Amino acid sequence: MHVFALLYFAMYGLLGMLSPDKEAICWPFFGNCWRFRLSDHQPLEVLLAYGAIAVLTLIARAARDYVSTWYGLALLNVWLAGIVALDYRMRSNEVYMLLWLNAVVLLWPHKRYSVPAIIVSFYWWAGTLKLNYEWLSGASLYGHLAIVPARLTWVACTYVVGMEMGIVLFLLSGRRWVRNTVLAQLAAFHLESLTQIIWFYPLLMAAVLAWFVIENAFGARAGQGTRLDQFLKGKAPVATYVLCAVFAAFQLAPYLYKGDKELTGQGRIFALHMFESRQECAVTATIHAGGQPANTVDLVVHDLPPRMVCDPLIYFDRASNICRGNQDVPGFDIDLKMVSKRSTAPQYTTIIDDPGFCSKHEKYKIFGNNSWLK
């Protein structure tokens, strides 16, 4: 999984956005990330160090030095989390799941139960995000499917929800042929997903699902695999139920905030970052500087990943950057406005309408509602 993450960062030159001449978009918990930029050869050095840790960890594992292997894996995750924390645009669902699964492998007890449970949880909660017209109609897709005819796109999308929220549970079955049948369907799903997204997600999920291939070869024969009936009857280890509850709490966090979670994005940093709906938006900053005429500029960044283009946090940061860059200009202020809608909705909804944004010194709160969001 970490090798795929390393290739992803290297092939797409993502660390290039961390150069001092690029605008910083910070996570709410690291609002001064703009102070920590990488210059010259530092992006290459960061990735080489990431790769070196991975190689040393593999060597430790080959030598059956399990203590060093554990520390190596832990350092890989800390290193990756540090890279992602440097800019909000580094956010990806793949890294989110990678860190969750690695945390379970490294820290959670009863791994033969807990690892399959967290993998199934990934799919189940992803399915809940698709319970909307945007997904079920196929409107949220980024392009045509390769195998499924266009007129049947809605059938395929509906089937995916059933697979993620129903069929995938049988990965916990005690019958090998049942698990293999589910794995085959997931393989087809991830191959088809290449029509919508880059290779990182399908390859990462192949590595994740390899757990069940290994279980087919070893765990099930020893009678140690997770069993669906045991889980449903409350006979699985307590730690497994606690893990599922903790992960569920993270996924439910966005529902605790006011407003339309798909448009405001509040609480979404805790949850899976997957297909939910496609948004369209318009974001402007009307600039006031002393006695100069007001000037309105378009803030929308069109070259972001589709799930980020209309994320209010992006434009909160862009507006904050404008304020900080002009703090010495007498009378400088901006009026920030954002309207957004689902692609199938008839009209836009006002998400931000905040005159005097700079003078208010607005903050993005992780916990609790942001008053400047509608």
C-alpha cells in the first residue's frame, strides 16, 4: 500500500504544490501550513526517505525482525500523514483508508477479526454515501462506463450500492466459495472504476482485498477467519465491535453539523472522501482597498479533483491567503461569496455570504458549526 502511495506522489508530482511559489491550502488543524513549504530538491528528498523507510521495513520483515518491522510500518504511516498534512489538496480517500487499515494492523487487537471488519466497513459506509439521486441515476459519474451500456448506467450504480451494503458482508462468510464470489464482483467493480478515476484506488484496493486471498490460503483452513454468523450473534471479540463503532462515529460526524453536508463540507474531514454527488459552484471575492473602486475576482480553481472544486474549505483558505497577503494595505477587505448546487439541482444555494471577511478574522472550526457557512 505504501509503495503505491509513493508511486502516486512521484508520478503526479504532487509535492510540487508545496513549493514556496505555490498558494498554500491548509487543513483546519494546521492553519499555518504556508510556513512549511518545500523548495529545490526537498520534494525528491522527502520521497526518497519514504522509499528508504519502506525498503528497510521490507528487509526487517524478510529477516523476521518483527519489532523493527512494526516500527518501520509505524514510521511509514507517520511520514505519509506528515506529507498529507502539509496541504489540504493532498487529501484523498485512498490515503484515508490506508492510514485506517494500517492503524488497525499496528494497534488493534484480534486482527483476524478486526482487519476484515474494517475493510467491510469501508465498503458499507461508502455505500451509504451513494444513497442519493446523483449516484443512483449515474449523474455523479465522471465519464461513460466501459462495460455497461449508457442506458443501463443507473442499473449498475444501483447494483453497486447493493453490493457495498449487502453482498460485501459475505466477505466475512466462513465458506471460501462465497468469499471468492464476492471478491470476483469487487474485482470487476474496481476494474470498471478505472473509467472514472486513476489507477491508485483500484490498485490500493487490490492490496487491501489481498487479505482475503491470504485468508483463503491460510486462515480459513485453520478455522481462524472471521465468520459472519459469529459477528452477527455477538460472538466476535469485543474489540471488533468497538472498532466498527469508532469508525461509524467518524462517518456519522458530518451529520452533526448544520446545513447540507454535501455542499458545506463541514465534518467531512473525519469521514470517507468518496463519490457523493457532483457539485457546481461560483465563488467570488469582492476586493475593497482604501478609496479604490471595488474589484470582483473569480476564486474557483478548476484544475482540482472534482470532489474538491466546490469544497468551501478551499475558498476559505484562498480568501484567508488574500487577507494575509494584503494585511498592510490600508482599508483592505474582501466580501466572500459562494453559491453551490448538485449538478441535477435546478438552482444554486448560498453557502457563503460574508462581507468584511478579513476584518472579521474568520476561523475554520473543526468542531462546531462555522457561523460564516450557511
